[in-house]
Amino acid sequence: MAMLEVQDLNVRFYTDDGVVKATDDLSYRIEAGERFGVVGESGAGKSVTSLALMRLIDEPGVIESGEIRFKGENILEMDEEEMRSLRGNEIAMIFQDAGTALNPSYTVGEQISEAIRYHLGLDEAAARERAIETLESVGIPSAAERYSDYPHEFSGGMQQRVVIAIALSCDPDLIIADEPTTALDVTIEAQILELLEDVATEFDTAIQLITHDLGVVAEFCDRVMVMYAGHPVEMAPVEDVYYDPQHPYTVGLMSSIPRIGDDRDRLQTIPGRMPDLIEMPPGCNFHPRCPYAEESCTRVEPRLVDVETGDPADPINSDAQTAACLAHTGELTGELDYEVTVQGEDAPTESGPASGTSTGANDR
Amino acid sequence: MSLQRFVLKRGLITIPLLLGISMLTFGMVHAIPGDPIDFITLFTELDPQTEMEIRAEYGLNQPVYIQYIDWVTDAATGDFGRSIITRDPVASEIVERLPYTLVMGIMAFGVTLITAIPTGVIAAYYRNTKIDQASRVFALLGIAIPNFLLGLLLLLIFASWLDLFPILPPTDRGIISYDMLVYTLLPAITIGTGSTALLMRLMRSSMVEELDKDYVRTARAKGLPERTVVQKHVLRNSLISVVTVAAIQVAFIISGSVVVEIVFSYPGIGRLLVNRVGNRDFPVTQAIVLLIGVAVILANFVADVLYAYLDPRIRY
């Protein structure tokens, strides 16, 4: 049994314009200590997925069906009290923009220690001590003095460290990091990722990293799920996705990363836009943008299948590379006609790719 | 900068403000048409000799700036001269009535805060429900109804029809008596209603705005109970914008007391002011107007300190 098992999760938003299917029969799992990446464009359902794990989806969104089993217990059946004892304690969250995620009128120390007092039942002094230790572990210099500083007295990178400290404060088993570096500049981004990596290793914490940055995923994650319009289109160990992407959307994402030494004049893009989540295209959601789409793609909705065997995927129990494209079930007459070239001196190895050395070149 | 230093710095700013207020007060009272001498002598013809003597007695023969300086220096020691109508010391006339107005004002402000803040919070939390609608209707009525009309309505309903209050204030018992304190509720509610309505809506909109902020989600993601999230995290930030307006309400409550004291025949300084303005009793008028100005300055000072306490970002 994996630590986290999400099965057939359906999140719907009931808006005046219609029902938005934010996630559609979504299934995945995260093992203890694993780093799981969730990738996709804005609106693909990444953030909704993570908020669903915390049961913090706001109106008009509802978790309509499915199961989220954390350590074997379905959190969707818990009462509010049980859920609260999980939040911030066993499952913690790191938010995108630390500048707004912190309350401006309380000291950072108070914002860390209030969770410690609440979940671990420590008194004021002990909670303070633990909060200072946590601040030290996320690399805040002279943590004891900075304990009583307010968020506006910290730089953006330091604020993000504080947010990470809040997440770490009660020693959670799973951290959901929702684009933790998007609001930061590149050098700080590298530091924060390194920090996340260190603390995840040190505390043996599983991380669900949500990002739209494939470079970050390559560096950080063990397995990755690529999402498109509320569906997983590809799920696999990270090296498989980078060296041998099996879904046209993944290929498109890869080839839109600009690279040093690239002599193309224009940035590669995936033509078109993500479909309206209220009126999804029939068949494969991606077919209007897919260079390999055929007539059958407009009729048949592809399921997530094992790319080797074509059998339906079992994301809860299997690690096999899976993708949702008709090419893998033999329902496509043509083939996914692209080739992957690996640049740089590092060849793919079993242990994982060297960061940023693979290119999915789309030979249209 | 620490809060103490902020308080000190902000306190120093009140000194020039107080000076400015005193000049304005003095200037305006002296710009009122009509010669005080005529009111002192009840419009009788005087020989120049007697007129000079009376003018000298009140310092009216001096140039205006000398009169101002004399007045300010005396006022600083609590001496506001004598009334030209009753010939009593102004200070003792005010001290006699001030407790009534103070008690009424504090009660009005208390009623305002106690009702406006919780109802605003509830309306925000249950926004766009029946509760919110009801508070909106009340707020509209409260802002629309004039003080004097509301006062008369309350007297009619609670004093005349229901007989729960006397029609006239039981002044013979003094302000610190059960009867008087109970009676004071009526004018206090009358004055406070407009401010309550305004603050309630402000509290609601401020709270609605804060509830949507990211830090609220952070607080929830920590697993804190909803009550803590709202009362600790959201309320404090919502109050920041409310505090300033609440302080301005002090000024409205003071100016409202002038009308309401007349409606309720209430023996406070508001009614005294209206009486004496009509009689050109400039020493009393000056003193009361100055007092009101000082009260508003103090209220703003308290608001700024509270503001700095609530929002650490503004202590620069």
C-alpha cells in the first residue's frame, strides 16, 4: 500500500456557465519519501488536485467522487476534526507566492509556532524553540532574532523559506509544493529547490511538486504525471518521460523549452489553447492541437495504458510508463513520428538523467 | 521602529495640530457677526465710558492677536474666562455638563463597536445569505434616517407607548445613577445608529476582502480550527481599515450629540453650545469648540496608534 493513493478523483466546479471538470477520474499514488511531479499548463487541474488532498477546495468546487487514501484511510470520509489533525501535521502545503501566503500582521515565528502548539501540544516556550530550529533548518541566518520579525522584513526568497518552515514544522509525511519557485528569480529558485531536496531527504518526507517547469521536474522528481485538461496524459518514472516521451503533449512541452545553442529563430509552441473545461472536445481532449491527430482521435477517448503492452494502466500499483494516446492501443493508423535526441555528454543511465540534457525534437 | 517610538513621534505631531485648532476656533468664533457687547447689555444704549469699561473687562479693547494669546495662555491653565451671560467661570459650567456628554458619547461608541464589528464579521462570513441581506437592509435604514427623527421615534415608542423610559431625563439624580444611565441609552443608541450602520458595512467588506487572501488558505492548511482562522488571522487584518473610520466616527458622535441632546433635553455640553452660540457667549462657545477639536485630535491619535499596533508594516 502506498502512502497516498488517489483513485478516480472527480472534482467539479458548478459555475453559472456550466460544470467545469477540473479533474476527471484522476488516479495516482505517492510512496513514502517519493518525489512526485505534476506538470501541465495553467488550468490543467494541478492546483485543484493538491487542494483536494487537503480538502481545501473553495466554493463552487466540490469533490464529487473518488477516494483519497492517506496511509490507508480515505480522507474524504473523515470528519472536519480528523481532517484538521491531518492538515499541517501529516500533510503540509507550500504555496506559490510566499509574499501573500504569510499573514502580514503576525511575526513569522508566531506563524510557525501556532501550528506546532496546535498539533504537537507544546507550550509557548517549547514551540518557540522548535520553530527556531525549523527556521535554522531552512537556512534562515540568526533564526532566534528573526523569529520576531514580520514577513515584510524578509526578502522574497527568505519568505519562501519561512513558508517551507511552516510546512516542515510538524514533521509531515507528505508535502504538497504548489509551484514553490514560480514567484522567485532563477538563482533563488535553485537554492529553494536544493533546500527542498535536502529537507525531504533529511526528514524522509514525500513531496508532490506541482510545476509547469519541466527543468525543475527533471532535477527534482522520481516520477512525474503530465496533466492536460484535468486528465493525466502520461505518467512514468522521470527518466522515461524525458528520454522517451510517449504522448504528443509531453513531446510538445519538451520541445517548447528553449535551449542554449538552439539556432531556431522562434520559440517552439504548442499551437492552439487548452480547451474550455466546460465544453471539452469529444474523443481525445488534445486532438485539436495534436500534430498526429486522426479521425479516430475525434471519436475515441484514449485511456491511460501501459505503453509497452497496451493494457489499461494501474497507476496505484504499477510503475510502468503509461500514456493516454490511441497510438498505444493500436487504434491509430499512423505512428507518433518524432525522434528524441539527447544533447550533451551525459548519456541516459539507470540512475536518472543529468538535468537539462534531453530534447524532444518534434520533426513536423 | 518600535511601537513606543512611533507613539512618541505621533504624539509630537498633535502639538502643532492643537495650536492650529485653537487658532481656527478663536478666529471663527470672533468672525461670527454681532457685537458681544450688545448681548451683554441686552441691546440697551450705553454711554461710551461704560462701554469702554465692559470691553476692557472682557479684553475686547485689545487687538485680536493679543486677545488670542491671552486666551490661549489662560486656556492652557484651564481658565477659559467667565460667561458673559451667567458670569460664572466657563470651566465650571463645562465641568458640570461634560460628564453627561462623555457618558453618552462613550455609550454611543460602545454600542456602535459592540454591534457593528460582530454583525459585520457574521455578514461577511455568511455573505450573500439571508443574514447578509438583513444586515444590508438595517445598514441602509441606519444610514438614511436622520438623528433627530430617530431620537423622536425612540422617545415615542419606548418612552411614550411602552413606558419603559421617562420622557425627560431624570437629571436630579446626577449622571452616576441607575436611572440616568438607563435613560442615556436612548440618546446613545440614537447617535450610534448611523455609525453602527456604516462600520458594519465597512467591517463586512473589509472582512470579505481578507477572507479571499492567500494567507487565510495558509492558516487553514496548517489545520487551525476555522474559529482561530477567522478570529486570529482574518479579524486583525480586517480591523486595520475599520479602525481609522471608527476614529472619525468619534467626531460624528460628538457633532451628533449637539442635535440629539436637544431632542432629549439632555443636559450635556452640546445643548449648552447651541444655547450660547445664540447669545454670542463667546468664552463658552470658544471653550466648547476647542474641547471638541481636542477630542477629535485625541481620537485620531488613538486610531493611529491602534493602526500601528495592528499593522506592523506602517511603523516607519
